Amino acid sequence: RFHFKDGNQTEVTGMPEVVNFGTPGLPAIMHGGLMDISVHPNYSTNAWIYISYLDSDGLAKVSRFKIKNHIATQVESIFKTSSQNYSGNGMRIVWENDTHFFLNIGNSNFSTSTNPVLNAQDLNDDAGKIHRLLEDGKIPVDNPIFDNYTSPSTIWSYGHRDVQGLYFEESTNTLFGLEHGPKGGDELNIIKKGKNYGWPLFT
């Protein structure tokens, strides 16, 4: 973690721990690491920097902090998954406006047509979802309320495999998601409030 400016590289200390995880039997790093870095739309006045990453406890997280004199200060963990998410890559952050942002959490597990792993369909699981949060990580009151629930959660849409690209088009208020398929079959979707995008039952 370094600050590079005018040809000079300086280490930034005090950052949250970010780790990579391998898969047993496979000689490769499969999951984890630093997923995204995003500056707050009002960075020039509030100096908040946001990162999404997999922590050493196996939880997918979003933290925010400020940097002063090459030291991360006011570090806050503002979102974390409720369970370990070793199968979840693709944690992009995209801002809807200066108070709300979207976050996707992947679910690229070893699901098959004969043995589907239904995390992405389970509204009690954070993986395989696109989440919508307030700038401090709280739940927006206008997020969807799903069947059999009485209040909104962070979930904006579900049934995603591994959304690794998000783009919010401000002029039309449209959220686009680019999703990796299991064997080709990648998807470009318009992401709508409360909708189910089918994984792993459909792609």
C-alpha cells in the first residue's frame, strides 16, 4: 500500500488487513485480496476513501478511511458479510449519488446444474447479491422489502454469480452489471430494484 506522486513512492501505514486465499488442491490464489478502491464523490471536502476486500477472518468487507501524512486514519469497517465468503470475488463499488453506493459480492462457487448451490438465491446470505448502502454503511429506507420480510436490507438485487463490473449512468439513473458466467455465457444486465437474476438456476 503505497502513495505514488511525482515519481515518489511512500508506504501508507495503518490500512486494514487484506488477504488472498487458495483453494485446497489447486496451486493458485483463487479468492480474496483487495477488490476495489473508490473515493467519495465529495472527497475534496470530506477526504473519505473506500475499499472492498476479503479480510483475514474470511468476511467480505467495506472499510473507509482518510489519509494524513501517509497514515490511514479514522478507519471504519462499515459493512461486512454475515458469513465467510471465500467463494466471493468481484466487489465493485459504484456511487449512485453523494450519499448512496452500490456494492456487488460474488458467488462463484462450484455450483452445477445437477447440484446447484443456492447461496445467491438465499436472501439471508450476502453472496451473489448487489447491495445498496448509505455512505456510512447503513441501510437506505427505500431499499426493497422482499416477500416474507418486514423491513429493507442492504440487498438491492440477487441471483448473481460474479458481477465484476458495475457502472451507474447518472443521466438515466440506470445501473449496469457485467457478470462472469461459469463457462462463457457472460452477462450484461440492467440491474433493477428487487429483481432476481437467476443464478444458479438460470444464466
